Amino acid sequence: MAAPAVKQEGFFDCRDAWAQTLEALAQDDPRIVAVVNDSVGSSKLGGFQKKFPERLINVGIAEQNMVGVGAGLANGGRIPFVSAAACFLTGRALEQVKADIAYAGFNVKLVGQSSGIAYGELGPTHHSIEDFAWLRPLIPLTVIVPADPWETAEAVKWAASHEGPVFIRLSRMPVPNLEVANRTFQPGKAELVRQGGDVALIACGTMVHLAAKAAAALEADGISARVLNMATINPLDEAAVAAAASETGAIVTIEEAGIRGGLGGAVAEFTAGNLPVPVERMGFPGFVPTGSVKWLFEQFGLTVPGIAKAARKAIGRKRP
Amino acid sequence: MLRNDTVATIQEKALWMRRKAFHMVFDAQLGHPGGDFSAIDIIATLYFGVMRYDAKKPDMAERDRFIMSKGHATGALYTALCAAGYYPEDWLSTYMGPNSKLNGHPNRNYLPGVETNTGPLGHGMPVGLGIAIAGQLTSSDYRTYVLTGDGELQEGSNWEAAMTAGHRKVGNFTLIVDRNRLQQGMGTEETNGLDPLDDKFRAFGWDVEILDGHDVAALLDKLDFAPGSRQRPLCVIANTVKGKGVSFMENKASWHHGVPNAEQFDIAMKELV
């Protein structure tokens, strides 16, 4: 396992918000249960297990069984939160996610931990950068990628109250609170982080913070960048993308995931068929090398200067 | 009802199911009649001698659950659900047609009484196990039955579930193995052998019963246990004959998804009386 993330002032591990929210929900709703694959610690569910030992079902290192058991628990009237490392929950049990959860429509909440390249040093087997492309086509499955602890808690609360399958993708890397006034969490709706008219930066998860910083840097150069937090990848907020395309004429997508089939893919699919504008997709082109998160972000331009450069490129591709 | 009457009733239902299932396959010119016929006596026993359900309330919380993990054997499941009153008989003639609720594999979204979507093999046991665990958590007394094919046990997900069921002592969970010893292409033992199957489940912490899967009285004896009476999961290895009941289909791997021509259909209907 990777070393625990270094604690920084003002930065938070969203897994704490997830675990605390689930415990609070379980206190009030006896139907809530957790299913894990020997991942009590990495899912931060030690407290849940202590409070509700019967309701923490650890099936061991067996992801296909884990997801199937989740479907069965839903059949039996429970609200299961199935939590495991995102790479194994999605990849190893993909057919179960497809057939038992999405196609069957069971009321199961899948929670992918340490997603993206959070396990950078452990290499591509442990990176979860294909998950968006695998899950997006499973239409009934709502896919949410919270950007900070507040949004994580809201997403978990919403998932518990929503009747239907949900996937929540979490990191293990500390993130700050996103600075947006008067926030309300609406699944399927993009959050306007910053208004702007020259280019739209559409980001999700850990990348929203970088996109906001890049917009500030661009402003210093006289470029007005809109920033959207696209916390729901599926279904995509097409209205927000359409507005971004028509009002700015250029889009950059930024995600801690592969650029094929992820957020960038979704935005490009929509704009290509409706409002063709330049779309620069930032993320990973395929398997990436082993290395620290910081190093990998730098290698693939997932930095403030990298995003600013992509924004200028997108603006330069606008049709005259 | 006296047990002898029950046995006779179940056998009568099973005969009706075989005739209807073969009709469905003949009409659609698609299906898996070999595996339907090996499983029909088991499923008829569950629906007409063992399980608690109300076809008018398919979501009743306290219903016993049945999962057809070998989802290709829809002829056996669909005819049972029809005979149990879940839907009208005229739906059978739509089998695998455009927009039919009777898909090539069972679909809970469309057909009442189907507990989960199956078809890809090795899914039924984990889902059934989850249902059984939910029953334990809520102190409900429903029982959960899963039927797998024997070839299907080559899927690793089953053994993940078998391990968990044994470890957690899920006594309200019963697995029935349709042990016809044939898979799609050839014998199970020629492909990736399963024997000794009983020892494998015992080693995983299960109780095991071996019986003739066409002996309704024996099936009733082993499957209809009092809720709460078992401390360990139960595996019933039902020795069956693929294509059971039709002379030219019996023990032939080619009838896994073979379909009858008109002449074969007539012969089968004469035999199924």
C-alpha cells in the first residue's frame, strides 16, 4: 500500500468525510450496510465497524462476490455501500457492476477509493484511470466525482436517499475546500466555480482546484476563463456544456483519468454532435509510468501552467 | 396437502413445463432445451412444493427467493413463473421475440418474479448470498435458493461466494447444483473437472446432500426445511440428465442449445405425456 498522504494545513482527505457521513446516516437508517473486500482500513470504516459490527460485511479479497453480495443485500431491502479500491471495484468486478448493479438497477452504492493515480507509486495495475470509460456507458449508474469534503458528504447523503445505483469516486490525496459561495449539491448539475467568457475549464474531482488556480493565472494575462465543477460525469450536464460552448467558444476538460471515454470524452461527444467547438482534453493518454502523484501530474501537464497553456491553445483554435 | 399428493402435483406441473418449454424453443427456434429439462423437476419442486411466495405480490419482503443462476435455462424458469401465476400464459409465445418480456436470459426489469438478472455465469451465488445475509440481518425467516449449472461452477466467483457462505454460516442459503455432467461443448469432467464436488463444498464449511435431481420426493425432503433449522449453508448436488424426458435429447451435449425440427417436435410431444 502507498504511504499515507502527507498532512497539510487546510487540506482534507475526502475519505474521512465519506466515513463520517456514512456513520451518521447509518445511525438514523438501519437499512444502511457497508460491504468491503478486506478494505476496512483503506475505506476508513473502522469507526463504522465498531459502531455497527453486524452491518459491516467483509467478504475478503473477492471483488466479484463483493459486488454480487451488494446486489443481493439490496434485493433484501438493505441500502449497501460497497467500498473498495476503485481499480479493483470497477475493473475486477466490471461484469458484476454491469449485470448485477447497473442493468438490474439495484439500489447499491459503489464507492471507489484511492482512484485516479492516488496509488501512483504502485503502478498502472493500481491506478484507476479507466473507470470513467468503463462506467459511463452503464447508463442507469450515476457517476459522481466529489471535489472536496463538503461535496463528498453531500454526495454520500444524496446517494443514500436516492433509489438507484450510484458510483462515487474518491481519492486519498488531500484537497482543500472548494471556495464557492452558497453551495447546493445537485447531482447531474455542474457547479459554476468561476464565471468567464473566453474559455471554459471543465474539471472534476481533484482537478477542480487546479482549474480554479489556472483561471486566476489566466485572468492576470487578460483571459477570462469560466470554471465548471462537473462532479457528475454520468449523466453529463449537457445544458452547462452547451452554455459553455456557445458562450465561450472553447473548452478545456481536466480530469485525473484517461482522456479516452472520460469527462473529456463525454464533453467532446456532446459538443461534436451539437455545438462543435475546440475541446482540449487533459488527463492521461493511456497507461502512465509508476511515480508519485506530484511527479505524474507534472509529467502530464496537470499543473497550473499546463492548464493555462491548454486554454490558450483552445482559444487559438476558435474559428474566426 | 399429503406429500404423495404434492409429489403428483409437482410431477404434473413439471410435465406441463417440459411441454411448454419445448414449444417455446420450437416456436422461437432458439433456446437451451437440454439444460431446461435437466432443471425442470428441481424448479417445479421449489415453486410447487417448497417456496413461500405470492405471485400477486412479487416484491413481498418475506418471500422465499429463487435465483436461476444458469440463466440460459429460461424455459425452465419462465414456465415455472407462468404456472405459478406471475404472468399470463400467452406471454410464452413471445419468447425471445422483439420487445418480449421473456428475454433470452432472465430480466428482473421486465418479468415479475425474476429476482436478479442472470445469463453471464457465476453471478447467482453471490447475489443469492447477499439476499440471505440481508435475511440474517433483519431476522427474517425467508429462505434463498440458487440453482447453478455444474459447468457454471468453473467460474471463480462461485468459490468466492462459497467461501463467504461457509465462513459466515449462512444457514438460510441453499445452493442446488444441476449436475448433468455436460456443459456446452462436452463433459464437465473432460473440460475442467469438478469431482469430488461434495468434498469441495464440505471443505468450504457447507452441509452437502447428493440426490437424484428428477426424484421429486427426494428433492422435497432435502429442500423443504424449517426456516432457522440449519446452521450451515446447504449444497444439494442434484444428479440430473441433460434433456431429461425426451429420448433423442437425453445426455447429448449438442442439445445444450439445440432446437427441434418439426419431426423432432412431434416425437417429443408424443413422449411428454
